[in-house]
Amino acid sequence: MMKGLKKWRLFSLLTVMTVFLSACGEEYISTLRPAGAVGKEQLDILILAIWIMTLVVVVVSAIYLVAFFKFRRTKVGENHMPKQVEGSHTLEVIWTVIPIILLIILAVPTLTYTYKFADVAAMDEVDEEGNKTALTVNVTAKLYWWEFEYPNQGIITAQELVVPTGEKVYFNLIASDVKHSFWIPAVGGKMDTNVDGINKFYLQFDKESAGLNDGEGVFYGKCAELCGPSHALMDFKVKALEPEAFNAWVTAMQATEGQTADRESSDIGEATFANSCLGCHAVSAVAGNGLGPNLTTFGDRNRVAGFLEHTAENTANWIKDPEPYKPGNTMTGTYNVSPEEAEAIADYLMTLSVEK
Ligand SMILES: [Cu+2]
């Protein structure tokens, strides 16, 4: 009796938790509150599967309960011999055909959507002038950060993906060191980024970020493949802009062509940065892939290194010694600056912005 009671308590606890936790999904990160067409369709498949599973559980439980109560020994008598159904064709056909039907109901939409989500033919379409019509982003995952290159616009950024709403955005996914996985939970995915071989898919961003700051509808992105000690900190942010604002952002990014830090600058921050950091961190968006994140838009970021609160203080602390923040990162130990210089650099980096 006691044991049954304990089980009952556990069961009630789980039920209550289900009810309460189901409301926990924040819009910027929840797969259950999709903010794009792909995420919605993926959720539809999930719900279909849950309905089918629920149906099976309900029917099986009902049959079990009927058998349990109706055919108790105390009810049917000690010597009752139930009807023998071994080898019954009818029964075997029934319990073979029903699961097959259920699997077909599940398989048809799943396969259809799987092929649909992998359809990236539009990536190669061009207009009369030979320009690519679809927006493509080359994503490179690196320990422990993300690089986003827009090949047709000739710009590159890091840590924060900027996309237009209402159109399909195509992704070429690759990793430069170990396997990672690109995931924007609220919008769809995820897909592995491999070291050799490009994975391609598309996402659609239907909900505009209300503002470009954290808490204003900026979506969260995650690495979804265990890749090393700082895997859990390998986050990025996604800013979904209406097409006009997106185009303005692209133009502002393109205008940073040739921008650099000056070794002779009277600003100690800029001069030190030019000497010690520029080799890994470009400050122009029209640059190639970097050993470190492109910092052209550093002042516009929501986070430092993808996860720390975006303040000059955190930036300076990160520069002084990034190791405690992200163990195993590839910046640690590659330069030498004094604490004062680190603080001056942090102030300089905060001024780098295209979002004005
Ligand atoms: Cu990872």
C-alpha cells in the first residue's frame, strides 16, 4: 500500500510539472513556439507523432484494463479456460496492419518534409544579370565561435547572424576543426557542421526581432554537438530584420571596406589592438575568414564571446585572460597586453558599430 502511494505521488508530481513546465518555453529559444515556417512545419510533425503515440497508449491501456478487470480469476472462476486464439489469422492481420497504417501516416509527412527542407536548388538561381537571387550565408563553426559570411554581398560577421524576415535564407554549413551543429531552436534545424563536406539547408525567419538588444526578440542559436569543454558556451544570436532594414545593414557593412586599426593612433586602445590583435580580428566586414571573430560590429553585439553580458568591463576582463571564461578557447596565450591596455582596447572595441 505504502509503495503504491509513493508511486502515486511521483506520478502526480510529474503531471504537475508537465502542466507548469509546458509554459516555460521562451519565444526566443523555444522549439514549441516557432518563429518561422520551417520550425512550424517541424512542430507539426512532432505534434502528429505525439497524437499517434497518444492514440496507441490510450488504446493499449484500455484493452489492458478491460482484460484486467473483466477476466480476473475471482470473477471467471478457478477452472475457467479462456478461448484459445493462438494462430488466429484475423487477429494477426489486425495487429500487423494497424501499426503499418500508423507508420505510413507518420512516414509520409516526415519524408515529404525532409526532402522539402533539403531542397536548396534555389541557391543556384540567378537573375538576368547573373546575380544570385537567394540569400546565402556560409556558416563556419569553430571552437567555440561562429562565423557568418554572405558570399553574394561580400561581407562577413561573427557571433551574431543578421537575416531578413519573410524569405528563405539558405545556409552552407561547415566546421573548421571538429564537428559542431548549427541550431536556432525557435526557427528550425538543427544540422551538423562537418569538417569535410558542406551541409546545406534553409530556414525562414517570420518574426522580426522587435529590437536588436537581448530581450527584444533576438533569437538564440546554439551549438548542438558536444565539441569540447566550452561547448555549452558556444552560443550565437540571431537578429531578424525586415528586408529594408536588412538591406541597410548590408550597405553599412559593405561601407566598412578598407577599415582598419591604426598602429600610430593616439588612442592607446586602437594602437595596441592594431599591434596585438588585428592579425586574428578584422575590423572591416569586407574581409576574408579570420582566425578570430570579425569585430567590425563589436559595439552592436548583445554578448561578449557569445555569452557574457555586453559591457566594456566584461570585454576588458576577457582580453586580460579569456581562459577562465571559455576553457580551451583558441585565443588564450596568443598575445601579451597589460591590464590598462586591455581596458583601453575594450573601450575602443565598443565604438565599432554599423547599426547607428
Ligand atoms: Cu559544440
